[in-house]
Amino acid sequence: NGSCPQMKNAAGYVARWEQIKDGNYGLLLWGRVGTGKSYFAGCIANALMEQEVPVCMTNFAAILNDLAASFAGRNEYISRL
């Protein structure tokens, strides 16, 4: 329903998607375990997919592992994010 500040921020991110994409801005979610980071990332991803925006949802540990495994192709990997 968008009543909590986190949901308002997530909805704002989706509403301003074109500007965010054009500005090449990202979104960093942080907090303790169980605070809803994955939930809000999923909400944003679902809302963007409803607009037919391609989405890739990952986490920092996975990015680091992928970068370490493909050090030679790191620039290409980063540009895909």
C-alpha cells in the first residue's frame, strides 16, 4: 500500500525509472538480516518488469565472486550491470 517510507522510496525509484536509467544511477540497499532488502528489491524488479524493463537482481557477494572468476573480462561484466 506504500505506507512505509521504504515502500515510498521503492515506488519513487520505479516512477522515476527513465531519469534514473538516463543518469546511470544505481540503488544500494543495506541493513541487517531480515529488514526487507530482498523484499524491496523484488518489489522494484517486479514493478519494472511489468513495464517490460529487463531486470537483473543480484547481490554484492555474487558480483565479487563473478568478478574474481572472470578478472580478464571485468570491464565487460561491470558494463552489463
